[in-house]
Amino acid sequence: EAIEKGGFEHFMLKEIFEQPRSISDCMRGRLDSATGRLVLGGLREYVNKLVNADRILIVACGTSWHAGLVAEYFFEEFCRIPVEVEYASEFRYRNPVVREGDVVIAISQSGETADTLAAIELAKSKGAIIFGVCNVVGSSIPRATHAGAYTHAGPEIGVASTKAFTAQLTVLNLIALIVAQKKGTITEQKFHELLVDMETIPAKVEKALKLNDQIKVIADTFKDASNFLYLGRGYNFPVALEGALKLKEISYIHAEGYPAAEMKHGPIALIDQEMPVVFIATQDSSYEKIVSNIQEVKARKGRVISVVTEGDKLIPKMSEFTIEVPAVHEALMPMVSVIPLQLLSYHIAVMRGCNVDQPRNLAKSVTVE
Ligand code: G6P
């Protein structure tokens, strides 16, 4: 097992550090900005179903559901197709409306999650075309879908998903870019810019991983907290949910992720001098709005930890701790901004003596409902 961990103390840490490679593995042979080449063999003739879809329904659970939420923003922005992201367990039991022209994308690392599989079967029985975005080759979900694309992240052993998440985002972005180009809902220039930016992601993730020592200090400061709040807006809202989920899963600290603007409708009541609040506040179209949300937390003496874009001058002045990640187009930022949150939860869990790779009560793959 020590050999399998490749010198890392836990599988989770190894998998976090593997991400520059797993993301490039995921893009290999599929994307080349120099030639403008973008292909996903597994979509086959079904790609036109997506191009002509009236609506996309994304079904998933856990971290995969968070990847679906990021994809909702991406598909709506660039493909102009309405997207609904569903917890598979809710979708399957509520007699959902599935119409002709709806296309389902099922996301699953293991390809074995019982609720997701059942949601697929239900949508199929109503005549929908189903795409799979899975990591484990030959698992049940890819076999049940009409077409799909593998994430090629390699085996993920840590129960808390890390590299599978960033690989899911990579594949979903590629699918959306293919569809946007075919539909003509993206300009050639924007398409090209995004391809170039996608290719820079592994190096940017590599740079974000260099924050590891700095994040250990933050972890040490907050390891005894009983609650955490994670706030983000736009593309970084699902990242806030994922950051909170990572912390709960492995450190057993209660954590909530929220859209920053929704804070005033509830979570703000929780803020006092004991409450660490993690803002994912990179430079994007909602930057100014999130700055005011930080001020609201500061005014209530909350302890602000911010993930910002390198070179940000304003937010560090308002934060007790600042984590700087490299700049990238806002639609691609989740692949970078999630990295420090994975590391933060990992170090807090280790410092609390938790079993990081096999947290209590959780399973890697949930094959029962
Ligand atoms: C379990 C795992 C999570 C995962 C979720 C969905 O809860 O512990 O890490 O996100 O299942 O799994 P899937 O394999 O469908 O992505």
C-alpha cells in the first residue's frame, strides 16, 4: 500500500497532487488549440441530439452533482440550452417530466451509484437520450447510457472525491464547447480563447498545489472550529458547496456552502467571531458583489479566509488569510479554485486525527439506495 501511495501519506493527498496529470490525461488526444481540434469519440452520432436539445437534465449524486452544477453555468452561458441539475435520488422518485428533446447527462465517478443508475433507467424508459460522464471504464453507468465520455482520471481510492471532480469538469467543458461550436452560440474567438485556456489548466493547478504549506498554516489555525461557512457566486458557487462537502466528509466539522448573496437570508445569523468563512472570490463578473458580501461578514466579526486571483489588492486587506490562485477565464476557474479547498479539508482532517481515506459512515461507491 505504501508503494501505491507513491510516497504520500494518504491516497487523498496523492490524488490531489495528481490533478495536473489527470486533467491533462483527460484532455489528451481530445483537444489541441493549435489546430482548433476538439473531439470526443464517445459522443458519436448522438452529439446532434445535444446540439438540438431543448433542455439538458443532469443527474448525479455528491461531488458529481457539484460538477453538474458548474456545467449548468457553462452550458447555459455558451450553448444557450436550459439546464436542470438533479439529485438522482429525487429525480427518480418524483415522476419527473422528461420530454422529447430532453437530453440527460449522468455524471458518476464510480459508474455504480444506485440512484444515478436508476435515474438513467427511468429517463430511458421515457425515451430520453442519455450521455454518461464516468471515470471507471466498463462500469454499470457507461453500459446503460447511449453515449458518453470517460474522465480518464485513473483509479480514485480516497473516499472523498478530488481528481475525479476536476476531470469531470474538464470533460463537461469539452462537451459544452463542442456543442457550442456546432450550434454557433460561441464566437470563433471565444472558442479559441477557451481552448487555449483549457490547455493552461494543468500548469495552473500545479501552481495552486504550491500553496500547500501556506494552507497547512490556515488549517492549523482553524482545526478546532465547530462550524465553517463557504461562500461563492457564479461559477464559484458550486465550488463553495464542494469545499464544504470535502470538509464535512473527512474532518467531521459541520460546514455549509451557500451562494454568497443568499447569506443574508439565513446563514448571516450564524456569523460571530468564532465563525470561519471561506470566500471563493476570484476576479470575475461578480467580483464587486462578493467584495460587499465580505464586508458584511467582517462587520459581524466573522473570520475571513479568501481564495482570490493572484495580484488582488483589495480582498487581502479584508481577510485574515488570503490564498492566491492563478488567473483563468471565470468559466474554468472551478478547476483551479477548488484545489486549495481540497488541501484545506485534507490538512484539517489530518490534524484532527481523522481517517482521511476512509471516513466513518461513508462509502466510495454507494450501490444501495
Ligand atoms: C459517494 C462518494 C462521493 C461521491 C458520491 C457519488 O458518496 O463518497 O465521493 O461523490 O458517492 O459517487 P459517483 O461515483 O456516482 O460519482
